[in-house]
Amino acid sequence: MEDLNIDIKKLNETVQFLLKRYKQLQRENEVLKKETEDLQKQLLEKDILIQNAQEKTAAENIALLYNSEEKKSLQQKIDSYLKDIEKCFSLLNA
């Protein structure tokens, strides 16, 4: 009978230890989730900054490649393409 009580006591201690460890792991998991969320936000912000920098660099490179007349001609071509695209969209939506 005493062996049974000892076994029950050990089992109870083990269960208590496991419950305590489980709660610790839950807290740690929450902290890690928060850190992951924060890192993902930072990564998104960095991606946006990189994209903006790339766009700015591309615009500056284009500005350096073309003189004002060439820029005007290029802008007219882009505007014409945009109008054509808008026409296509309006036809698709009709």
C-alpha cells in the first residue's frame, strides 16, 4: 500500500511539473509569436523602403539618360499607353 502511495505521489509530482512546464512553454510561445509579428512588420517596412529606393533610383537613372525633349516624348508615349490600357479596361468592364 505504501508503494502505491509513493507511486501516486511521484505521478502527482510529475504531472505538476509537466503542467508548470506547459504553462512556461505557453508563455514563451506567446512571446515568440509577438516577436515574430514585430519582425514581420519590420521586414515589411524594410521591403517598402527598398522598393521606394529602387523606384527613386530608376527615376533618377531615367532622368540622367534623357534630355528634356526625350523625357517629354517618353512621357507622351507612356500617357498614350495608359490611355490604351484604360480603353481596354473599359471594354472589358462593359
